[in-house]
Amino acid sequence: MLGITDPIRDDSPQWLLFVDGPTGHARQQPNEAAEILLTSVDPTGGLRAVLADGTLKAYDVRGETRWSLPVSLSAPLSAVGVDARGHTLVLAVGDTRFGPSTVEGLWVDSDGQPGQPFLALAQAPAGSYELMPQVNEGLFLAVNHGTRTWAAAFESLKPEGSPAPEWLARGAERPLQLLPGGRGYFRPSATDTGNWKCKREAELLSPTGASCGTLPFLTSPNGDGSACKHLMLGADGTVVEPVGNIEPEWADREGHPVYCSVRYWPRLLQ
């Protein structure tokens, strides 16, 4: 497992943390020179990160730097995503190169070689942006503005965007993840059934978006009373359920929980 730790306090540093699953050994990398603003998982293994100084970095599965380069877009980056072949797309909104209401894009191939900036969208949708990998290659663009909508699709390394496929509109508010081996998509849902309980299920989709059925999961308690969180899917097919049983004695002085509980099904969707 590889990820960026969130600082507990404003003056606390960020850390790139690697946890070796078989041994349970955890290792922290030295702090980056600048704050990490955006991250995206690489489906081929590892992580991408955008730093506050405009640097795009690629880390391998153990957190070692594979490559690093400055990103020359004309506005602060709004999204970063990595497709199933390890190619990276970065997007900037409100740039000056193509116009203040456009979206500028830049592809960087899996070896860290950048292409040319291009006009990704002529009109920038309002909201926060999220890039999701497609099966085989390319990325979908989701926009969150109260609800999630799917705004565009990008073919791998091609300097243009196209409309998102119609099937994404079904259950548009639900997350979308790749199934292991690129066999399709995993689309979970979480529903509050009352009495602090959550009902979770996951729809499995073919590469073309056709439904292959739904996996139901046991209704589980939501001990902290917060909104029901979605199931998560690991790269090896492990499904993780955030249960959220928080006991009062495990809270800090401000009442913030300091641990969470999960239930998981190892390699369920290999």
C-alpha cells in the first residue's frame, strides 16, 4: 500500500508512506521539497503526485521516485489521472493559453515524456474534477458539483477530448473503479437504512458498461453516525468496507475520531 498521509495539524509534515502487506513493515519517505496537492493511483503500480511548485512526480510501488518533471500549463492544475497503461493526464481550468473558460490538458507518457498542451474542453464545467481510468487505455472525467456528472472521455495520449459514453449517466453519482485485469468496472453504492446502519452493494460492469450483476453485502453498523462510505476495491481484487465503529474513548479533545474500523474480503474479485 502506498499513499500520502494527511497532516494531523497545520504545521505537521506530509509523508509518503509505504506499507508492505506480506510483512506489515511500514516505511516513510523523506518529505518532499513542496506540498503535495494532488495524487492519483497508477493502475500499473505506484502513484503520481503534483507538488505545489508545479512538479509532477511518479513513484513506483515502494514509493521510490521513477521520474520527475515540471509541468508547463498556464494555470494551477485541477486534476491528475493515470490510465491503465501508466500514461498520465493533467488538467488545468481557467488558463490563459486557450481562454479563461476552457480546460487545458497535457499528456505525459509512462516513461515521463510530456506531449504538447492541448485544448481539452472548450467550456469548463463548474465543480471539482476527477479523472478515472478506462479499461485498456484512456480516462473519463467526472465533475463533482453537489452531484457527480461525467463530462468527457480522453483517449490515451491523444490531444483532444470527446463526450463521455452514455452508459456512465446510469448511477452517475456512484464511484467507478477498474476490476483487476481490466475485465470491467466496479461501481459501489452505500445507502443509509436508519438506526446508524448502512446497506452496501457493488454493481459489476463490462468494459462497454453493460451490467453483469450486483453483489450484495451485509448491512453493517455505522457507529460514528456519519454518512455511509462506499466500498473500496484493491488492485488484487480485495473489497474493503469502512465500518466506522468509533468509540467515545477513542476520540481526541476536540471530538475527532482517531481510528476507523474496516471489514474486508481478500481477493474477492480476482
